[in-house]
Amino acid sequence: MTDKQDIRRLSDHEGALLDLVRRTQPVTAYRIVKIFELSPVAAFNSSLGQVYPTIKRLAKAGLVESVAVEGDARGTATWTCTDKGQEALRNWVLDIKSSHLLMDDPLRTKLMSFDLLTQEERVLWLVDVKAELSAKLEEQIAYNQEVELPYQEVVHDNVVSSLRARMDWLDRVLSKIVKSSRREG
């Protein structure tokens, strides 16, 4: 088996975590959790209970390696990405899946159950969600000014454009809901 065949496919969670290790190395698992917690865009389970097992799987696969923090009685380790880990990341970046093209959208999914809500509840839900998205947009703009990330400008553009597109979509939904209630009433 060649080294390339030896490198397993990373899940999106593993790829995001491994790349965070690569970009911030050497880094402790605790610091990884804190970075995920502070990120307003991270959608990954960033609890210690999720991060530690993922790091252990990556270590077992030879994608990260650790060094004990000298003098730390708790056994804290810092993690770095190996050459094999970087190759796995390259493969992960190049692997485009169908699920990457049309993302899950819990708001869109919930909208399919709007028939369970009253007209007033539908309108209030849409207004509330739009307000939350507006607040998330402001949070993203502030976050963008606080951090330095690879390809930050284009990544930030994606986040802002996505939020604005969702807000525009909610405006169209609200318009249809209001118009349909006028026709029914």
C-alpha cells in the first residue's frame, strides 16, 4: 500500500480540526476547544468530549503528533500536524462531495412545518429569525476585524453573502405569507 493509499479520508469535522492544528501549532486540545468556541462560524461540536477523541483518532492515524508540556502535572500535550496529516488535509480540500454543494438548512427544513403555526406565529417567527440573522451578520463583521485567517477576505465574503441571501430569502417568504393571508382573509 502506498503512502497516498494509506491516508484515510477525513470527515469535515476532522479536516476542520486538523487544519486548525496545522494553522495554530503547537496547540493544546484545550486551546482548540476555545478557538472553536470563540468562532461565530464554527458549526462543529467543540466540547472537550468531542475534540479529544478526534485528536486521538488523528494521532492513531499518524496525522498529528504530541509533545508533553514540560513541567505540567496534568499531562497536557501540544499537538502538531505531521507531513502525513498535511497530505490528508490536501486530499480533504480536493474532495468535493455532493453534501458540500447544497448545505443542510434547519431554517428551510422548519419552514416546511409552517402549516402547524398560526399566521401570526409564522410572521413573528420570520421577523425573529431575520433579527437573529442580522445580529449574526454584525457579529461576523466584528469578528472579521478581530482575527487573521488564511484567505480571510474570501471566507468573510462567503459568510456575509450567505447571511444576506438568507435574509433576502426570509423577506420573500414573509411577503408571500402576508400576501396569502390577505387573499384568504
